[in-house]
Amino acid sequence: MSILFPAPRVSITAWLLFAMTWMLAGNAVADDATIELLWPQGAPRAKGTTDNDKPNVAITLPDPKSATGAAVVVCPGGGYGGLAMGHEGRDIAEWLRSQGIAAFVLKYRHRNMGYGHPTPMEDAQRAVRFARANAEKYKIDPRRIGVLGFSAGGHLASTVGTHFDQGDSNAKDSIDRVSCRPDFLILVYPVISLNTQYVHKGSRDNLLGPNPDPQLLASLSNETQVTRDTPPTFLVHTGGDAAVAAENSVLFYLALRKAGVPVEMHIYEKGGHGFGLAPNDPVLSTWPAHCIAWLKGRNFLSK
């Protein structure tokens, strides 16, 4: 593993390129994906009844002959102001399917839909509960459900991995009775810290507003929330990331190490932000294979 720490400053040009990547990514899902509302009777905190008020998951299942039983909730990035549903959604679902993994691509509510914290977190927690509660239906193992997040979606994934509960046994909704703790995390160029010099200000402001409460800010700076119960984690970043500094992944890695949580990190010397599977980069495109090897090594892909 080679590590090169980038300067924490983010230029206006880098931020504009970052934002355009998300906005131009589209909202595509796999042609054969099944769309399921997370709350068919209406989502909590909904401000209306449009599609933007109805979080859902696009479910793509592998061929039964190659299915491993593992499942992943995918959180596309977008700075908590958009969703990169193409290269961080549909493309990821197809990759997971090719590896025998069921994909649940999450359309979570965000600032440009009129929502800030805690709504994205609640949507992601619900997606994990939904997959686990429907494990028999989708032929997945309820003990092998992970969350994969990119950029701000990586912050969301790390939030679910550090802010979870075991479910409410007295809940009327059967889905709310099951745990929302992921069994593993995959974080790709993630936003992690919200109160250090490495913060991605656009994501923080979209999530919490321009003047967040200091205690809330601290509680969502997820490197400070790691415990021994945080799920095993796989991290990917680049030293050349000018939008979200690689120190975000490093801080989370160190916190996991201190807590005794299994973790693997790959920081590539060269590369930018928002590369997804990086199909056109011979170096960055190796991260998916490293990730699959890690999942196999942790026995998450055992049939």
C-alpha cells in the first residue's frame, strides 16, 4: 500500500468538476432491476407525495447458479445534493451481480429533494432492515448484508456502520423489528470527517446546513464513532483526490485499527475523485478485484 497525502484545500474548479460528475451521472438502474419503496405507506418525514419523497431500492439479483447469498446496499455519492446513479449505482449493481452478490441500490433523500439529516441516515438504515427482513424472499443470508458507499454515500455508509440498532421488537412494522447493522462496509473515496480540516464542506453543508450544532457535527464525524462493534471495512481512496482528501479514509482506518476491527485500505498514488469502477484506468480498476478477494477472505462470499 502506498500513501500520498494530498493538500486539504479544494479549488473551485475541482469542486465544480466534482459537482458536475454527480449531476450528469443520471438516474439509471439496471434494465431488469425491481424497484421497491422502503415505506409503501409513506416515508417518515416526507414533505410531499412526489417521487422525491419516496426513497426506494433498485434490486438486482444474481443468477441463482452463481449466487453467494451475500447482499450489498449501494449508496451512490452526490454530495448529499444529488445521486450518481449511473457509475456509482447501476454499474456497481452489475458488477456485484457478476460476482454472485445481490445489489440494493438506494435512492435516498437529500438536500436538493428538500431533506437533510437525519433523513438520509434513516433511509439507509431502512434499506439494510428491508434487505434483512426480506432475506428469504431474495434468497440472501441475513448475516451477510453489507453497505457500499461512494463519496458522500461513503459518509452515509459509514454513518450506518457507526449509528445502528438491533431493531424494535415491539414495532408494528415487521421491518423495524430487525437490526440495521451492516455486516461489512465498503467505502470508496468516502467523506468521513465533518469537523477536521479534511472536511468536504459541500457534503457537510448539504447534510447539516451552514451552521450545524457542534454536538451533531461531532456525532457525524464518523472516525470518532468507531467501536469494537463497527463492521469490518474495506477502504479505497487516491492520493490525488482534490475533492475529498484521502485523510478521510486514513482517519477511519486508524480508528478501526484502534478498536480492533478488521480493516483493509488501498490508497492509490494517482487518481482523482468519482471514478467508480475506473474501467479505463489500468491501475485504479484493480480495486474491485482486491475488494472481492477481501470479501472472500472474510468468508462473506461463501455459498
